[in-house]
Amino acid sequence: MTKHKVRVIVTLKNGVLDPQGLAIKHVIDSLGKTGFEEVRQGKMFDLVVTAETSQAALAAAQDAAKTVLSNPILETFVCSLVS
């Protein structure tokens, strides 16, 4: 068994209102920063998973992301191995 680091990024689905993103965008605009068309807020998790293979670790992280780390009705997630 080997330890594998997996990064999970959770974001709101397109079309879901993102009040935190809107608030951050407002602050960016009020500071005179330009070129920012949209801001979407999300969450990031770094998991260390003990598994036989990196693919098994990724599968375990995807299961955790689907069942614990995200709300599948409102959010989507991406899992990736980190070296």
C-alpha cells in the first residue's frame, strides 16, 4: 500500500447562483481592478489516500467527493492526482 495525494476541487454548477462569487467580484470592481468578467467561489480539499495503486486512490477520492465533500444537486467536482 502506498500513500497518494489527491486534490478535489468542488464548485457550484453552472446556472447556480454564487453569492460569494458575486460579493468578491463587487470588491474587485470597487478596488478599480479591471478585466474580471466573472468570479466563481469553490472549495479545495487535499486528501492523502492509502491504496494499492494511484487509480484506486483516485477512485476512493471520487467516491468521497461524491458522497461527503460535495452536494451533487448544486455542485460538481474534479479529482486529480498531485505529485
